[in-house]
Amino acid sequence: MVVPAASTYRKPDVQALQDIATKLRINSVVATSASKSGHPTSCSSMAEIMAVLFFHTMRYKLSAPRDPSSDRFILSKGHAAPILYAAWAEAGLFPVSNLQNLRKIDSDLEGHPTPRLNFVDVGTGSLGQGVSVAAGMAYVGKYFDKASYRVYVLVGDGESAEGSVWEALHFASHYQLTNLCVIFDINRLGQSEATSLQHDMDTYRKRLDAFGFNPIVIDGHDVEELAKAFHEASTVKTRPTAILAKTLKGKYFPGIEDMANWHGQALGDKATDVIKHLESMVKNKGKISLGPQEVIDDAPKIDITNVRLSSPPNYKLGDSIATRLAYGTALIKIAENNPRVIALDGDTKNSTFSCKIKEVSADRYIECYIAEQNLVGVAIGAACRDRTIAFASTFATFFTRAFDQIRMGAISQTNVNFVGSHCGVSIGEDGPSQMALEDLALFRSIPGSTVFYPADAVATERAVELAANTKGICFIRTSRPNTAVIYKNDEPFKVGGAKVVKLSAKDQVLLIGGGVTLYEALEAAEKLAAEGINCRVLDPFTIKPIDAANIIANAKQCGGRIITVEDHYPEGGLGEAVISAVAGERDIMVKKLAVPTVPRSGPPKVLLEMFGISAKNIIAAVKEIINK
């Protein structure tokens, strides 16, 4: 390790920081003992890291923990939450006595961190995700905010087996995120046994070097080595830094240090002796007057509210436009109206049309390459502290591999907008591996999510505008085939507002389709009308929330008969959303048409018919339901 020159290096108060580390250990033991659960040994291995970061290195405001100009800290190994809470309490954010409320039902000091706490940016605990989030924050800091704040993320050695960690490291290196510092707490022990590399620090060093990082191997229990490493990290201008801290699980816990089978449990009867031993180590018995460094207030003030299209939709009725293309057009329009609208993609930008944001500014696009888990994590990080309005896109089916990141995004109260193209069998010849047939179920299952399924270009532009202003996770499902414009340019849309697109006074069945299947329903309704059978056709626009009142009212006017038709598997999609909406109503029958099995390659129209969701199939279903 290169030792910085004395003139530029601020020497730490070694004893004071060691005493703070010991106090953090004590507080972690006390808190986990009070809750009779937790991970005190995992906290102990990182005590010196937390002491140096929070009381020597980092710049942050106690009065405003999420201040835009403050340094960021992400605890990727979220099970060590007690020591994170202890650091903020010791810094003075709240009374140390509150730590004994750990894991209580009426306390926000939960078992793993969540943004219910004003000093937590994202929920962690599902391992392997913190580096992606931190990389998103660092990207915004370097390329959008152009501010002085730095981003620190602490990773457990056990979780470094996750591939998403290495996706994120590659991303950070590629974009030279020198304002990012990744700290590996290499304490050798996992949950059930030793980690694969244990304390093979040279292999860790070689791997991080190969991934384009500046690797610094240190004794993670030596506060002066830590201070020097963090200083070096701040001076390196070509690569992000990884601090590889060799530590021991349960450090300074007599009879427990570096011992297996102590993961994830309070110390029980041993707690008293451990606390007594730790207290004997503290040299400064009073309050230690160390705290955060002064914040450099250079993050710009921004406003990401009330985002609008720069101009209304401009299409002719009957124009044939793919909704994925209309998404790209809408992205241009909202980006023109707000400089913080950004797009991220996984090397599908010329298919999803997220690349169109480059027409406003090439800098507003972030290429995340074929690494969808990292794509989602970076988007979540970019949206933190309301610094951007993030739209993350790829083929809708590929979001399934990032379900855990999306799920954690909901826990993190993120406002990321996901856009999935190439949905269903209607994509045609590419075949089932590319066909999103589970995506509606995925995003409907996310708590607080909003799921848009626009049918035409006008609806798509308005869906993008609404998503940009909607809290929580949003998903917009776009289609590959061109579809006709059926709405006027001034048609109003709202979340949870369905549209009746065909009706008569004598309708016998309510047909509900989404995207391409709405057009199959319209075609079926026209052909049935020629036979004297009238059908009403409804476009739900949002699948979640679904317009239950509108559906119920129209169904009752159609004799209580509903047929849903969707380019999706039967489970969790449009049909089940409609069934849930009418479940409490008497005398309403729902027949569901969906893709029943794993499909195959073929022309779109042929596939729609083969798998039971074409106009021909709808006509047969209508005749069956009205004859029951």
C-alpha cells in the first residue's frame, strides 16, 4: 500500500477511534442481547471500519442524514445492522439507549436496514446487491451532480460469491467511478462454514485488480491502516478503490473470536463476560469528541416533480406504431422537460428504443450491458435521494432474472420505472426464451407497484408521463409489433382508469384485452357484430391498480359475462387481475384466455392462434359463454 505524504494525510486519533470501535461492539452485543437475536459476531469484525468511516473519514450531516452533498454509506451485509445503528447513535443522531429497541415491533431499528430510518438509503439483507446500488449513486455523483461526495459500500466476504457483486465491480471500473470505495470485510466465516477463499488475501487482491480496481489489502482491525487506505482511495484518479480488510468474526469476544457456529445468534449467557472484557479495553471512559467531517455543499438543487411531456402525442388515428417506439418518443419528450430524466438499458437500447434519449443528450443514457441484476441495482442507486427520474429497460422477460433486486427495490421505497419490451408470443420467430410471459405476474406481485399496459402510441406516451410522476415501482409493458393508434391525441389517461373502446346498447359479453390482444378483441367484436352478437371491448390501461368499478359496471351491462385475453401465461396476469376485481360480485362469470403452455417460434399471427389468444379463439369463447 502506498502511504500518503504527511502533508496531505490527516493522522487519526488512534486510541479514540479504537475506543469508539470497542463501544460499537459493546452496543451491538447489548442490542442483540436485548432482542435475543441478531448478528453480533458479524458486527464485531467491522467495528474498526465503522469507527474510522463515521468518526474520521466520512462527510455527513447529523441534522440531515440524506443531505444531497453528504457522503453515502451502504451496508451491503445488512445482517450487521446493529453496528450501523450503533454508529449513528454514537455520532449523536439518536440516544444510544434506543439501540435496545432492536427488532421490536414498534421500532424502526429492524433486523436489516430499511429506509424507514432517515439514515438508510436502501434496504439491504438480500446479499450481493449493495455494490450495484452504490455504483448507481457514484455514477450520479460523478457524471450528473458533479459533486464532491463519495460513496462507501461495505460488503461481506460471504456475499462476494454472488455474481451480481462482480457485475457491479465491472460496471464501476468501466465508468471509472473513482468516487466509489468498496470495502470487503473478509472475516473468513460464512453462515454455515468457512468461505471458499477464507483469508487468501492475495487471491482477493488479484481478482479486484483484474476487475479494474485499486486493491488495498490491510489489517481491518488497525485503525491507522484503515485511515490511510481511505485517504489513498480519495486520491486515486483513474480507478475505484477496493479496501480488502482482513478481519476476524467475533473479534475481541473471548472464546468466540474466529469460531464457527456463532453466526446469526445473540451471545446469550456469554454476553455479560464479553461486555465486561470489552469495557476493560476502553481507555477513554467519557464522551469521545470525534465526529463527521464537514460537508462540501456542492450538490446542485434539483426538482424532479411535475414532469410533463414537452409536447402532446402527435399521431393520426389508424397510424401503425409499436408501443416500444412510442416509449422512446415519450422518453425524449420528458427528458426535454426535465434534465434529471435518465435511461438505463442492458444492451437492448435499439430494440427497446431507450436509445432515443440520446437525441436530447447522450450523457443521459447509461449503458449497463448484459447484466440485468446490476442494471436494476444501478437504477435504484441512481434514484436514491431523489437525484434522478430513472427509466430502466430491457426485454421484459429478462427482468425475471432480477426479481430479487426489484423486490428489494420495493423494500427500499425506490421510484424506478421499469420498461419491458418484446412481451408475449407476439414477438414471433425469436421463440420462448425471448417471450415475456411472466412479467405481469412478477410486477403485480411487487408491493406498491403500478403496472401499465398501454395499447397504442398515445396511451404509451401518457403512461411514461404518469410513471415519471408516480411514487413506487412502475412497470410499462411494451410490444414489438406495430399496432394501430386508436386514441385521439388529447385523450386523457389516469392510473387505474380503464377505457371502453367499443360498445353498444345490446352488448352480451365484455371483452378485456391488453396490448396486442386488445386488437384481437376488437377484430373478434367486429366479426361477431356481423353475426348479430354484440360485444363490448375494454382496455384496462393499468393492470395494477385495475379499474374494478369500471369493469364491474360494464360487465353487469353485458349480462355478467367477461372474457379476458392476454399474451401472458394464465397465472398472475390480466385474467387473474380481473378475477380478483370481480371476486366479490354475484352473477359475474369470467372466462380466461391466455398462453397455456411453453410456446415456440413462428409468425406472430400464427402463434396467437396456436396458443389460443387470437380473434378466432375469442369468437369461439364468446359463443361458448353466451350459450351457457
